Amino acid sequence: MTTIKLAIGSIFIGFIVLGLKSLAYWMTGSVALLSDALESTVNVATAFAALIAIRIAAKPADANHPYGHHKAEFFSAVLEGVMIIVAALLILREAYSGFLDPVVVNAPTEGLLVNLGATLINGFWAWILVSRGRRQKSPALVADGKHLFTDVVSSVGVAAGILLAIVTGWWILDPALAALVAVHILWSGSKIIKDSLSGLMDEAVPDTTLNSIRAIIASEADGAMEAHDLRTRHAGPAIFIDFHLVMPSETTVFEAHEICDRIENALENAVQGARITIHVEPEHKSKQSGIIVLD
């Protein structure tokens, strides 16, 4: 399934879950279930934002954006994090009102069953989004899936707390649970923003990927002397790799081009979404450091 279809699917799933959770709140009057429904409104809004961002990111490079539009997905993930934080603040406000005037929850069993159905749908779709998003290197889908997982966790906590309130008769637990949900999604929203900002700031690839890149260059650059000034950055599904490759003085332009092609092909096969730039340098530019080519 393509990223576009997954993003569209998230919108439909979001509306279904929102409807079920709103029904659960209407049946019970529970502030905790209201907090769950408020979080689902964010799911719908961010699903729309993710769809727009993915469509923009899929556009090919043009004169004004020669490196492509990949970073559009990071903006979507940042927006999602901000909206999660806004939802958490709204939930805290409702929780405060509940503390001042606790109410007995109506029809708790029926409401919890409806909410359970919404939670199961959310859990399944979150797994789909995270697994497919990572496979397709889509920050927007991964962020959306991780947010849904936090929604699942908070929904389970809410259900457990309401059951405890039923058993004990401590209805103050209802707004207390809503407050805990708010704190939980505040944390998840801040983490999504942090992860997305690292992409916007051109953060390098993880050490494991970087070591793999270095090993490929060392093994595939037979005929060159060394590679230095290796730099990487990731932008959505694209990983940009650039470095300087030192050639012996007797190497012809054709031979240098063949070596570069061999390295590029190996990197593209090993690193999904690799965009490679190699700057060829003559022998006297050697730094006697960096990646020493294996014979």
C-alpha cells in the first residue's frame, strides 16, 4: 500500500474512531472518555496534514527545489506534535472542571465496550502505519502511527481506571485519569516534535548506517586512494551522502567515472533512498585520513 493510500486510510479510520469515542462519552458523561475523544479529534486533523505533506514530498525536484520536497513530511510531524500538546491542554481544562465537580459515570459497561472497539481499531491501524512508514521511510506516517499508539495506551489506562472507579465508588478517579492522559500525550507530543526537528536540522544518519556506508566505500572504491569529508543527512525517504574521493595522479577521467559509478551503485543498493555526490580530487589532495580504500 502506498503512503498516499495509507494517509487517506488514516483519515477514514480517524473519523470512525472519533465517532465511537464520542458515542462512549455521550453514553457515560465520563471526563476521562471525553479526553480520549478529544485526542481523536487531533488524529483526524493530523491525518489530513500528513496526507498533504506526503503529496508535497512526493513531488519531483524542480528549479526552485533542486533537492526535492522530502522535508515537507517533517513539517507535518511537527504540526502533529503541536496539535497533540494543544489537545492535552484542553483535556487538562476538562479534568480541572471534573475535580471541582465529580460526577457518577452513566452506563459505564456499555460505554467502555464501545471505547474498546475504537481502541482495537486504533491499535491495528497504528501497527500498520509504523511498520509501513518505516519500510517506506515516511516520517509523517511513522509519527501518525506512534501518536495512535499513545492513544491506545491512554485508552487502556482510562478503561482500567473507570473500572476501578466503578468498584471503589471513587468517581474522583475519572478526572484524575483525564489529567494523566493529558500528561502522557504531552510527553508523546514533545517527543514527536523533537524527532521531527532533528530531520529539519539535517541530522546525520545513525551510526550503524554510517558505518555501513563507510565499509561500502572502502570495499568498492578499488583504484582510488582514500575518501574523506564524508557527510550524511536524512530528509524523509531520502538520505544524502557526499564525500571527496582521492585518485592517483595517473587515473584517467573515464577510470575515475567508472569507480564513482561502482560506488554509487553499491550505496544505492544498500541504502534505500540514497542520493550520492562524489567530489573527485587529485593525489596531492590526500589527507592520509578518512576512509582508506581496501585493495
